[in-house]
Amino acid sequence: MWECLRDIQIKASLFYLKQDPYHNLKHGERVVSYAMKINQSEKGNPFLVEAGAWLHQYHDHPDQLRQVLTETGLEQDVSDQLFEIVRLCRPHLISESSPIEAKIVFDADAMELMGAYGISRELACNLETRKLPYDHALTATRKVQSLFEKKLMTATGRAMARSDIRTAHQFWKNLDESESISSAHVLNQ
């Protein structure tokens, strides 16, 4: 199976090279790193966690995911488990009844939205890739960061994200305060 993991890593790396600059290979590598750290405490199947983390960005590309899984030569039950892990890597699909490996991969991806780096990355993606107007991009960034924060599935993921979540809350508080000051300044003129 570990040879299959290497094949998955190569195929996923090529996939990330075709993605937007905010869901690139470095994003994939960070998600894998977070997943492996979370798994040290959560004790999921290490192969499924690492492979699922590499493949997580395929959640919007199920046909391509099936093709990659077929090409790896994995046993069907392992391939099906990986497909499910990736499919569940969305806040509206992940739940307490999801497999631990899916929860770990979800949390690892969520870590990419936490803190100053995550906010900046998501905002830039909303502006440049999704072409949202600034106010909409900011609102969408705040909403998705909050959604992923609330959906963190593992105790380890929540603990790892704690500092970044505090940073995010402070950022949004400061932004709200600065907007209030700006609005008051405009009204007073």
C-alpha cells in the first residue's frame, strides 16, 4: 500500500499544480503535515489519513478522484474508504458519525483557514480567483473561517487551532472596530 501512497502523492502533486495559487502544492503539503500531526493523537489509519490528505482537494472533482484511485491499484474497499474521506471533506458533509480519518483530514484542511495566514489566503482567493468584490470577499472569508472553526471535528484539531482561532477573532474584532470608527468619521464630516 505504501507504493500506492507514493503514486497518490505524485498524482495529487500534479493536480495541485493545475489549481489556483491558493490551493497549490504547498497547500496540499501543509494539509498533509497537519493531518499527520493530528493523527499522532487521534490514531486513525495512517495510510488512509496521509492518502486522504493528499487527495482532499479532489472533493470537487469526484470523477477525477475515482480515476486516480482506480489507477493506484488499491483494493476496492480501501479505494472506497479514500473516496468517502475526500467526499466528506466539506463542512456541510462532515459529522460526528464520519470515520476518524475523514475527521482528521477535514480538520487538517480547516487549519488552512485559521489565523492570519488562513484569513489572508482565503481573502486573496476570494478576490483573485473567485473574483468577488472586496466587501463580498471579506464577508465570504469571515463566514467560511467561522464555519470551519465551528466544524472542527477532533480534540487535537481544536487544540492545534486554538491560537490561530484567537488571532482570527482578534482580526475580525479589530476590523469591525476600524469600520465603526471609519463610519463614525464619515458621519461627522
